[in-house]
Amino acid sequence: MDRSGPTGTVEGDSIDGDWEYRPVQLPGDVSRMTAAVRLAIQAEFGGWELSRVRLYPGGVRKVWLRRRRSSRMLPELSV
């Protein structure tokens, strides 16, 4: 279930206990403000929170989002 968009790549979601995780890779040419807005949208409408961020050479950011697992379905954003 790979999805990609103009501001980054979303790899497959994973589940660990009570949490589900979504890794998102943001290219080095994405501004800090654009990255912040994208993550804020994921948080507001998808129920995700920031779990971890790694900054790689070249400015590539790998971000892990997490949210509590729930039986109710949350809406997805198109990426």
C-alpha cells in the first residue's frame, strides 16, 4: 500500500500493540514550513501524532506518525 505525493512518500502502515504507525519520508527540497503543515493536516484530520523524526544527509526527513488503534474507522487523506 505505497502512496506518494508531491511533498513526500508514505510507506506501509504498521501495527504494534495498541498503536499503529505510519512512516513518511519527506524529500530534502520540502521546506520546513511545508513539512509542518503536512504533518499538522495528518494530525488534525487523521488522528496521527508525531512519534519520531530522523534527518538524513541531503535534508531528507523520515517521520514516524502514530495513533492509538481504534475499532472505528478514521477518514484517510489523499496524498
